[in-house]
Amino acid sequence: MRSKILFNTLASRGPSTYGAIDLQSARRVVLICSHAGQADAQAFLRALRRRYRGAGWLWLLTDRASAHTAPQTQATRLRIRFVWLPRQTPELSAMDQLWRDLKRLIAANRQAASIDALAANAAAWVLTLTPQQARRKAGMASKHFWLRKLLQNFWRPT
């Protein structure tokens, strides 16, 4: 069983939108929750494990938002390990780069019918990107991507 490395983050206006992007495949997982509390964070971890049922450990690169630090006990049971990014460094998180582009293209200067409709549109946008589009928008396709060497060396053909 291969391990998976994912970037995790949440957008926290209105309903919280948790999201992760797979460093290798650019597969995205998004979960819209009522708020950014511990129960919602745990629900997102369970959704990740369901999506990657056959994988070994999941390595989740994330910031130290309180919603991310609270569910660590459950994460261990689900074979998910957190790798903490430095504080105030959204440029290191591929998922944060996707949220930034989403805000510009979907949310900025636009009126939504409701905050729930906006969250649903945001999730749909993230999930309907092709892997190539997701990699590019997340900054993972850049020759300057900080984990480029890991991508090249971690998953050798078998």
C-alpha cells in the first residue's frame, strides 16, 4: 500500500469548505460543513479515508488552524498524519492556491442566491477541474513548486 500526500485547508466564510488535493494525482476531495469545528474536521478526515480506502498512511500538509489541530486523535486511528506548514504561509499550500483562484473566479464581485449556494458552486468548481487544470491553478505544475523533487523521486515507476 502506497502512502498518499495531500494538501489540506479550509475556506471559512459562512459554511466551512474543507478541501484536499493529492500531490501525485491532483484528485480533490471537498466537504462543505456547517462550521469549522472539531466535529466537521473529523467528518472531513473520515471522508478522506473513505476516498483513499486502499492507501497506506495519508500525509496531510496543513496549517495550524484550530479546526486542523483538534482532530489529531481520530487522525491516528484513520492512519492520517499531519505535516504542519509554517504559520502564515499560504503560498506553500497547493489547496490554498486553488481557494485563491476560486475566490477570484467564482466569488469576487458576484452575488450568490445564498451562502450555501456559493459554497456548492465553489465545491463544484474545485471538483470539475481536470487534473491538469488543478495542478496548474494550485501551482503544482510550476518548475518552482517547492515539492517538485518529491514528486519526481517519491513515486518511482514500479
